[in-house]
Amino acid sequence: MDNNTYEGFDSSSFITFLYQWRKTFFIVGISAIILSAIFSSAYFITPLYKSQVVLFPTSTNAISKSLLNTSYATKEDILEFGEDQQVEQMLQILASNKIRDSIVIKYDLLNHYEIDQSDLYKYTKLYKEYTSNIQFKKTKNSAVKIIVYDRDPQLAADMANDIAELYDVVKNNMKQTRARKGYEIVKREYLKLKFEIAEKEDSLTVLRKLGVHDYESQAEMINRQLAMEIAKGNTSNIKRLEDRLEILAQYGGPYVSLRDALEHDKKQLSEIKAKYEEAKVDAEQNLPQKFVVNTAYKAEKKAYPIRWLIVLITTFGALFSSVLVIITFEQLEKLQIKKKV
């Protein structure tokens, strides 16, 4: 340290202050540069490489609504990008333990992150490392970034791409779990109604064999013929027509009930069949749930640490601290002198 004593420090004399202590600041600055460069090297800080995938969520929820629904009021466009709600859903799914656990198992991250298998808190440390190295962010354009840092650049790219693929798997599985249950309900009702229609048609076939084909028109026609035969006095024809009317009287009511019920059931079957086909598509088919803008690739340069930034911040920090220390000691020295006086 210089032997010169600096008195009366204020803002107007700051340059003089710096010049007076120039040797000290030079030594501090050079030392900070050397030490920060050493301690930010690969020997002390593991360099990490960055890979990222950029994607947009889709707006489509049900395949059937997008492809099979003929109502344009509710029809969805499978090519439409998702909005903020879908972006938030995507971020939540990407951060889910289903995706995390799949990545942990596939890449054996316990060993890769060098976590002791016998550690009581190994999974706490693992998940902390995972969330530190794997991040999901929303962009200003309502896209989502999957960002992966790792000491192996190829592994970072592979994990980022796999997470993007797992998003489709997890979301489709979630949707299909519900869709299959809905499909089973509609299928059960559809098959039940088909069976009931078949039973009614069989019953109508039996009635037709008994001579009941169209109750209203047959009754009208037979009554007209009966009146004509009565007028003629044709006993045999009268008896034959009366027998036919008796059959109509006996089976006409059931025939009309079955016919009307069958017509109603067939209309209902047509509606349920449309729902059945839509539910079947939703339960058995998948569509991609994302639009991939950029896939991840092997990085050529490390992303962390940024050595020049560390050196710069450390050097300025050391110089600033030295200024504060020198000023503090000088002020304390002045106070001690005043006390003696």
C-alpha cells in the first residue's frame, strides 16, 4: 500500500484518489482477472452445452370434431396453432413427472449426474439437478422452448428432442384414457339399440306372416271390400274378409306400436351411430399435439460458464470492493486522529 495519506475524500477528488492508489488497484485487478480465469476454467466448473426445441401447441382437442363433424359452427381446424390456454397446458405437461421419469430412466440420470445411489436424498438431488438443467419457457410469440443443458452436447440434443416427442405420448394417453371410456359407453348404447331394433324387426316379420302388412291401409281396403260384398250378399267373401279383419283387430295394435317404435329407434340409431363413429376415432386414433419449429441439434460451443463475463464481473467487483475497503480504512483512520486531538 502507498505511504501517502489521502485526506478529505469527496466526489470532486475521486480521480485523484484512484491515481493515488493506482498500484493497489492494478494489483487487485490483475489478481482478479487471473484468479477468475483460473476458477472459471473446466478444471473447476463443468462446461455445459445448450440445446433447445421450439414448438407451438395445437388448438385441436378431439379428432372427430376436426375431421368428422359436419357442423361448421363447432368444427375445429387441425392446422390452427394453440393460444395462451394451450400454451399453459403444454408447459404443465412438459413439467409433469411422467415426462421427467421417462427421461430419468432412459438416460440413467442418477449415474449421469453422479448422484450416490446410497444417498437418502438421492431423488431430491436428482430432481433438483433435472430442473436446473432442463427448463421450459414461453416465448413472446406464444411458442414454448424446451431448453436442455448438459456436459455432453449430443445428450443435451437427444434429451430435448425426446421430451418434445414424449409430450405427444403423454397428452395423447391422457386424452385416450377418457376417450376410451366415452367410446365404451356409446358403444354399449349403440349395440343395445341395434339389438332392440333387430328384435322389433323380427316381431314385425312374424306379424307380416300373419297377414298384417300395413294396418291402416289394409283396414280401410278390407272394410271397403266388405261393404261391397255385403251389398252383393256374397257370404263366402264376407266370411273371408271378416276373418282378415279379426286378424287385423287382434294384431293391428301391436303392429302399429312396433312399427312406430322401430321408426323412432332407427332415427335414434342414426344419431348414436354418428357419435359412436366419432368416439371410436377419438379412442383409437392419434394426431400430433404440437407443431415443431426447431429441433435440437448438437451444440458446437459451450453455453456455460461464460468465462469473459465471469472475469469481467469478478474484476469489477474486486475493484469496487477494494475502493470501499480503502475508503473505510481511511475514514476510520481520520476518526482515530480526531479522537486523539
